[in-house]
Amino acid sequence: MLNPIVIIPARMASTRLPGKPLADIGGLAMIVHVLRRAEEAAIGPVVVACAELEIKAAIEAAGGRAVLTDPNHPSGSDRIFEALQSVDPKGDHDAIVNLQGDLPVLDPLVVQACVRPLMDPAVDIATLVAEIEDDAERTNPNVVKAVVGFKEGQDMGRALYFSRSQVPYGDGPLYHHIGIYAYRRAALERFVSLAPGILEMREKLEQLRALENGMRIDAVRVDTVPFGVDTPEDLERARIILKAKESKL
């Protein structure tokens, strides 16, 4: 049995959408929507690791729990580790889900799925993939590919590599890597202590640091890639999606 905690790193700096966490969607800040989706997953407590006070204030006004962290952290992994030490100093939570703060329309079932590989004690880190169906994504370097050899009839497998290139070679599916992670606590502590890897710096993919240092990452295959908000156009689409969902309730 695992005792997970979900930590959502959030900071105001964003090149394409400044102030993204507090962008209004139907009267709520986007980070509050992500908080709600994580709470709906019901796998454990949810904490927002904030780089700025205004994010913390928005979360607390919505009844959520937030922790102020060093604004100069180089990555979300470092931010969630600081927050974890603050909210769980005794180490009660042995699985930590790192959930992006720009997924306001996320299906909570995806959060649940991400934790499954950690039931195997040999797995250090779990993540998600979805099969690429759009041909343009196969060669798009902004779409990270995960090399996973899924056995027949199985939706979990070991991730052997991640790349911005079209890999692996040959016939067969390609998998879009979804940047949601579940860390075993000791694995997160080790990961943030490691120096950036050679391949990590070349591909500009943080998860390669774990593979370069012999850590095991397993992936769960899900049906679709969660919709993330990166631009003003994405924000407007998220508003439309959530408004449509609310009208059906």
C-alpha cells in the first residue's frame, strides 16, 4: 500500500502566458481548477508549492493548502521537494505526484493511473504516455517521445529513453510522453541531489537525469494527452471546455 501526496508546483513566470496560475477561468484562477482536479482524484492530500505569495493567497482563499517556496528553484522537481519537506517532515508520504499547474481540464483518473507503477517496489518513478495519432506530432520536437516496449495486452511498461526525435525506428506506435510524475520518496530525494546529465542537457529533458543514473521509470499508457494551457489561445479553449462541462451538470 502507498500513501501518496499530490504536490503542484506553480510560479508566475511564463514566457507565453505571464501570470498563468492566476488566469481566470469561469471565475476561478487556473491553479484552483488544477487543485480541484487533483482533489477529485482522491489519492491523498493536495498541496500547491508556490513561488509567489499571490498564488498562495489564491489557493488559501479557495480552501486549499499552499506552501511558499524559493522562487529561484531551477525546476518543478526541486520546488516540490522543498514543499514536501515542509508539509511532511516525518516522511509519512512515500509517493509524491508532481502535477503540472496548467492542466485545468485534467481527468482525475489520469492522476490515479500515474501512481500504479509504484506498486512494484523496483520502480523509482512513474509517468504517463499516450499513443501518437497525429502524424505531425511524430516529427515535432516539442512533442517528447517515450520509448516503451508494451507487452501484448498490457498498459504498463518500462521506459527506456525519452527524446524529442522520432524514436524508436521502424514500424509500430510512437508514444507522446505526458509530463506528470509519481516519485517514490527516496527517488525524489536522490533525483534532486543529482547533477544535470549529459543527455538531459542535450535533449533538454529532465527525466533523462534519472535514466542516466540508473533509476527505473515505468510508464502507464492512457487514452489521450491532457490538455495543457500555454498560450492565450489555450486559455480561451480551456474556458470553453469547462463552461461546456458545467452546463451539463
